Amino acid sequence: MEGAADEATLDVKIKARHCGVLQFRGVLYGVDGPHGGHPYADITTPARTVHVR
């Protein structure tokens, strides 16, 4: 099954334990074999910066 990267979404809730600046990035991994194999980074999103007070 193949599809474009903009067809899927993911919502994640994270609880920060300290104040400061956090950066998050999403990475979609693929594998090089039909039944698994070695993973490789297929798509990487730009970093998103969050300021925690």
C-alpha cells in the first residue's frame, strides 16, 4: 500500500517536565525488504519548536 505523505495525520500529547524550549521532528521509517529488513528514514518533517513555561 502506497500513499502520499499528506494523507496521514498523528496527534501526540506530551507532558513536559521542565520549562524551556523543545524541538520535535517526525520521521517515517521504511524497510528494505518485503518481510522486514533494515530500516531507513523515508520522510522527515521539519523541526517544530515549542516554548514551555
